[in-house]
Amino acid sequence: VKAECEITVYVDNEDNSGTIDGRDYVDLGLPSGTLWATCNVGASKPEEYGDYFAWGETEPKSDYSWSTYKYCKGTYDTMTKYCTDSYYGTVDNKTKLEPSDDAATANWGSNWQTPSREQCAELINSSYTTTTWTTFNGVYGRKITSNSNGNSIFLPAAGYRDATSLYNAGIHGSFLSHSLNKSSNESAYSLYFNSNIFYSSQDYRYSGRSVRPVRVKG
């Protein structure tokens, strides 16, 4: 008696954890399929703080204030781009960062972008992930672990920059999204955490914050 069968194995590297453009990413099994980078922009290891960016700017700087912010004329109510309400400046109804204004895309290439507000919310949804305040190689931050596949990423508590100072490093983390706060255009949505909480926040566009890119699927 002899029987034969043909087995075909499909490997989809496009949707699994791996490396592209020299940058590592992780599949956390999220419903959207979003793939999160393992390091911040400006960092080479998960625990490194990396660079800090004002919302819509693509390079770090020494002074983070309205007077130095790229897309206003020195005050919160003189926005020149990304504005939905004339109270805050010149209306263009742009509500998410264009690639040329996205620190992740500008620094890492077109395969990467700063996450949306919705992608950040999905990351912290307890239905999909479990988060813990911990240390990684001596650095405080949040470990986010997938409920579906056990993969994880670490977000360091890098604090934020205002004017010429760094605040709350080692105490809290604040990560930019690419989404404008449409009801209050001087701010944009961000991902905030400390040892007790982990939630979506809104922060002034001029302040310097961390960027953790997500993988753009082709």
C-alpha cells in the first residue's frame, strides 16, 4: 500500500516580527495588524531614550517652546499648519502628520511612521495587551505584552522636554502620535504612562517627546 500527499508551507514574512531598513519590529497580534518598532527614534536599544521631537518637527533641538515651534508664529493661536479652527490660526483642516513632518518617516524612511491615536489606544487596550511598570537593563518604563502571542515591547520612561530642560525622566513616558487634537489645535494626542497609569493624553505641540515608530505595511 502506498500513499502520497503534497504539503505546501506558506511563510508570510511581511506580517511577522523581523527587521526592515535595519530596524527591528514586533508583531503583538493586534487586531489592526500594526507592527511596533523595538526602539525609539534616535535610539539603538529598547531602553535608550532616543531623541525628542516637537509635534510635526523631524529634528531634535535645544529649546522647545512656542517661540521655536515650526508651525506657529510664536504663540499657540497662530498656527500655520495642521489647524481646524480659526481661533488657533490658519485653517487647512489637516489632522494627521504628513510624511515630511513625521519624525519616524523622516529619520527611518518610508516604511515607518509615527502611530495614530487609534494605534496607540489599541496598544494599551487590556483586551489585547498586558502592561507592567518595570525596569529593563536598569531603565524604568512599561513592558507591553501581547495577550494573544506573548510577544512584547519595552517603552522607556524618557520624560519630556520643555524649553531647555528635560523633565520626569525615569518617572514617566510620553510618546507622540501623528494625530492632531481637533478640538484644541495647540495640542496633539500622545501616549502617556507612569508607574500607576497608562493612557491616551493630549500635549502641547511645541514640547519635545519620544517617538516609537510603527511599521507601514506595503
